[in-house]
Amino acid sequence: MSLQVSRHDFDQWMMPVYAPATFVPVRAEGSTVWDQNGKDYIDFAGGIAVNALGHAHPALQQALQEQAARLWHTGNGYTNEPILRLAKQLIDATFADRVFFCNSGAEANEAALKLARKVAHDRFGTAKSGIVAFNNAFHGRTLFTVSAGGQPAYSKDFAPLPPDIQHAPFNDLAAAAALINDNTCAVIVEPIQGEGGVVPAEPSFLRGLRELCDKHNAVLIFDEVQSGVGRTGSLYAYMHYGVTPDVLTSAKALGGGFPIGAMLTREDLALVMGVGTHGTTYGGNPLAGAVAGKVMELINQPALMAGVTERHQWIVAALNEINQRLHLFKEVRGLGLLIGAVLSDDFAGKAKQINLAAAEMGVMVLIAGASVVRFAPALNISEQEVKLGMARFAEVCESLVRGSAS
């Protein structure tokens, strides 16, 4: 008989690096989740922009089950058919010539930064090691990527940090230009800052970074872990902006819920990494390749991309209607189905309170800092689920405003 567990057990048995919701999800379908008591929740969180095709998608289930009956894992001493097919899908769909597979966004960014350092060292010498990143960025939780992320709260407890990493304000090209020079090996940037508040880059900012990297022989890395695989209404956000990076990192939605990460780059950069220079035990395993291949097949379609834009409009219209009545937000921003509702000054700092209240009301949302409520639902979320979820979210907002007024 299976051990009966509850949310209370998390506090007793798990390392306390998370503070999960009070309910325990046990089943899900589409964009609806059920907990241990049978209560339903509309999922606007999407597993933090991961479940791009919702929960329990039949085609993804089939791909996983068929591959599980064949071959699970071999290690990197061997290759496999699903991962080679996925590599070709990504190459055909993007600027890239070569792909490295790993298990997460942090690993993909770690690989990208290591690649940039090795390119610079091989071509220009070890003095060319500087990395320029941006305030409020998030690139992962490894020591290298958390240092590149411009959020000291995530890195300050783990000093000394890797050196030669500087930060400029996001969307401030002049500030970035003051840091980028001939000793810069890489500039890493999110086309849309997700964890940092759902802040889209200005097109001129990304174009300027491209020009600066070309001028100083630096590698331009786009962290598309959160913005990629259809999230913005383009397969990758660089396509929306019309600015092509040298290296792109992808994860989250790529596996539709199955762990996988990828680093994409050009042939001339990829070839500096010879056998043994980098690796991972599980990266590029057949199960991940099979599922991600089906994800790419289903998402990289014009109809699905058009549906992302349509769903963006549904959610933004609902948020604007709430705001007309309650004046809770000072801005609703984002691209596609990565949307941030920025709380007004009167409600600043209450995003987590709204997040918790929403769960009680039966709707799952995210936060992006203390004052931004973030929505990153499945790209195929139904209109009925959006309407029900936004109705529940409106009740949460009304309760908050009533409580502050009393």
C-alpha cells in the first residue's frame, strides 16, 4: 500500500528551499489541476512556463510511452535516434548549426558561458574573460549562472563568486556600452526578463547589444529558457525582435514538462568544444528527445502561434476589465503568454499575498518579484479555462481591494 502523504510532510522531510502552496496536486488535464481533496484549479502558472501544451497531452503521453518501451538511457558514450531527430528539428527551425543537450535551463546557460569563455581564450587569450549581464536577470542556480543573474538576493550567500561578471541596467544601452570592451567574452541577456518582472527588451536595446558584440568580438547569448518554444507567439523571441544571437539557450517548454535543456549555436563557435571539454550524464537521453521532438512538432505550427496571440488578448482584456473597476495595476506588460500585471503603488509588495489567495480561490498564478503577478499558462489553454480562471482571479482582486479599504 502506498504511503499516505500530505503538505505537512514537506515541512518535515524536505530541505526548506521552497515554500510550496498549501495543497498537493495529484492529477491534471489540459490547464486544470486537481488536489488530494478533489478541488480543481485553473493553471495560469504552467509549471513556470514549462507545460506549454498543458497537462497530460495525449500526443506527449504516447511519445513518452512508446520510447519508454524501447530505450531509456545509454549515457553520452552512445547516441540515440530521438535526440538526433530533435537536433535536426531545432537546426532547421533556427539560426543554429549545432546543438548541445542537457537537463535544465541553468545547465544550458552554464554551457553557453563556458563556450563563450573557451572561444575567447582560444582566439584572443585568457585576458578576454569578461561577462556582461543585466540587473534583475535570472539565468539559473549554479554558482556561475546565479552570479550572472543580476539579483544579489540569490547569490550573496555563496561568495566568493566567479569573477569578471559585471551588470548593467536592463534596457539601458549606454550603460551596457560602458561595460563592453575588447576584454568582454560574452553578453548574456533575456529578450524578456521573466523572473525579473516580465520586462520585454526594447528592440533598439537588443540591436545595440548585437552591434557592440560584433565590434568587440564578444559572444551574444540570448537566454530564451522562459521566452522560447512559442511562448511569445514566435518560436523563439529573437525571431520576434529580428536580432540573431550567437548562442541561444532553451529549456522549460522544450520538454513540455519532461526535463531537457539545449544550447544552440553556430558551427564556428561549436567546434571549439572538443571531446571531453563539456558533458552531462543524462543530457540528450532518448526519453527527453522523444517528448521534446513531439513538443516541437506540435508547437512550431502557424495555427498554434496565432492562438498564442489570441490567448494573450483574452487574458489582457480580462486584466484590463479588472483594473477598470479596481485600479489594482499600474501596467500590464509582456509578450504572448508571458504576461505581468504590475501592482499599483497602493498594493506594492503584495504579489505573494495575491498568489496565495488565488490558490485558495482555485487559480494558480506566479509572481515575478514582490509587485508583479505573472501569467505563463499553456499555449493551448482553452477559452473556457481562461474565462473561469480569470473570474476566480477577479474575485481574489476584489477581496484584496475590499480588505485594504476596510
